[in-house]
Amino acid sequence: MERFFATYLIETPLDIAVAAESLAGEQSSGTFVSVPGETEALKQRFAARIESLRELEQSDTPSLPGCLSSENSYKRAEVVISWPLENVGYNLPAIISTVQGNLYELRQFSGLKLMDLEFPASFREHFRGPAFGIEGTRQLADVLPDRPLIGTIIKPSVGLSPEETAKLVETLVEAGVDFIKDDELMADPPHSPFKERVAVVMCVVNDHAARTGKKVMVAFNISDEMDRMLEHYDTVVGQGGTCAMVSLNSVGMAGVKKICDRGQLAIHGHRNGWGMLNRHPFLGIEFKAYQKLWRLAGIDHIHVNGIQNKFCESDESVVRSMNACQEPMLGGFPILPVVSSGQWGGQAPETYRQTKTVDLLYLAGGGILGHPDGPREGVKALQESWEAAVAGLSLQEAIQESSALRRATEKFSKHNCSSPVQTPALHAASSP
């Protein structure tokens, strides 16, 4: 009988084994009391199983409210639970309900986080995974494997008309950018109807491709209700587009998979809302587990934040996320990490130093559009900073080689999130 596995970080006032048993029971055949139908034979076939327990340090106070009280300390552990595949089949929403579901509300836990997932080899036969991934995205955007894709976001985030958006896109494609995307706040609003925006933007992109041979990839935000998303998808295909963006946490697993299954466009997965799933070290889901679910659904790109970003995530966490995207899954399923959030050329040397990869999409919105000498120099600054990074130069050395990067540094260095983000040591140490 094939099984799938979930690794959790738990905190509990109870004995660790007792708490783990309550988790396994709640998420499989059991409930809060014994019931006649839960026979030994049924449990043997369908019950979740504790595979391992590894005790960690204890805490004097609970990490989350609402748990059972304790006169002593709160115990922490890494727990691996498995379920028979027969419980759910190849059903991603059912799998999510099983490995997450009600367990976050159990009073037996003062902290609980899903850290990792492992699926049996048969999943490769039932899930295609990303249709394009890293290699296919490079081919669509005409970017060789010796450098990252350089991209940007339409800014202002909202407020531009379709014509104003197209004019900005014209400036960006002429500047040599590889990738452009809608902001996640821009979908199909009255001031910029989706069909009109796609038509005028793709007119610019297609004209540039006809003249230069390079077709810039544009990720149009198709996030909407299901029928409308399918219409938006068809609009992008009909205008010769190569990519669509979906807000993963807004659209949901079933909606995203329906879009990915069509297979005609690269799917750019935006994780906006990620903080509510991950920010607390003892609640939610770690990115390593999160990205595996979306890889099964079939997205081709996924956001991972960036080095020295404008949000709360530490550099250490970002590097772990990038590494997770690079790890083979079920023998493949390659996915492109999207580095974003307050990025400009200045973070490129450190990003490469810590990850040693160019298999990424490096997104800078204000970092390109806000360059003191305009978007063309903004794109040039990113391109030259990455050339320097791969050559092993430091930022200071790169500045000496690039006037565009030097000018960017004069403006953006004061906005850099240089103060370190505090990450609980246990959270980092416990990530599988």
C-alpha cells in the first residue's frame, strides 16, 4: 500500500507521542471519542501512522493561544506522519485537507507547522507537473541558460489605462527586458478591461518580436472566477501571448490546476498572501511543502521573495526557498523561482553568492522603472549587475564597471533593507 508523508514542527503541553497520536487520529479515521465503526481492521487499513518523532528544545510559554494549559513547559518536536494513498487518491484538494485541515485548531497544540511533504512515485503518472518550467520558459523568452531572466512589474500597480500600459510596455521591451508582468492588484478592472489591455500590449510585443526576433514574455493576471479565468486565458492565447499569472492563494488549488492543465501558456504563480501562511514560526506551512503542492498542480514559476527584500522574510529563508525550487521532485517537475520584493541591481552579487544559480527570474519593479536615468538604464543596471555577479565581482567592484549600476546605487542603496531580519533559530534548524 503506497503512502504519502508529512513532516510537522509541533509544540504541545502534552506528552509528544500523545499529541502526535491525536494529530494522526484527527486527520484520518478517528474523532474525539471512540466510535463503533472504527474497528481494528479499519484502522489497520486507513489510519494515519506516526513514522518518527524527534524531540527539540522546550518553551516556557505557548507560541499560540487557545491551547491546553500546562503547569510545566511546552514540548517541541519534529514529527513525521504518513497516510495510505487509499484515503484520498490523486486528489490535491483532499490531500491538502488531510495534511492541513482541522489540525491547526486542535487544543493539543500550542504550535504546529507543516514543514515538508513526500509523495510516492506513482504521482508522476497522475500529475504532469509544469508544462514549461525553467527550460521551456527560457525558450519562450529567448534567454540563454548562462544568465537569469530579467523582468519587471507594471507600475503604478493600478490606475493606468490600457493605452498607458502599452506605452510603458513599449519602453520596457525597447530597453531589453525579458519579462513583464501585471501587478497582482491589476486583474480586470473597469479602468483597464482585460481584453483591451491584452490587445494593445500584445500589439507592442508582437511588433517588437517581428522587428527584432525577441518576443518578451508578458504575464497577464487572469485571476478571477473560473469561467472568467478561462476566457482570459483564451484571450492571451488568441493575441499570441506566452504567459498568464495567477494569484495562487486567491484562486485556490482546483482553479489553478484547471488553468495549468490547459498547457498552452507558461503559468506564473504569485503567492501574495504568503505572510498569513508562513510568518509565524509555529503556525502554517513552510515553503518547501507549499511549493511541492503547486508543482504538482503544474505552475511554471513561483515567487520566493528576494535577498534584502522589503518584507519580513530573512535572507536565510529566501535561500532555502530558492534551493527548494531547484530540488528534483518525482524525478523532475522543474520550476523557476521568481526573485522579487524591493529588488534592484544591488542585490544581484549577494543573491548569486548565496545560491550559485542563474536559473531564476529576477524581478524589479521600482528598481527598473524608478532608475534615475529611466527604465532603459534600469534594465541595463540589472543586466550588468548580474554579469558582474556571475563573474565573481562584489557590488563595489561591479559599480566600478557599470555607470548604470552606479547611478542606481546612488538612489536605491538608501532603500535597501540592510538590517537583518530576526528568524527564530528553531525555525531555521527544523526545516527538513
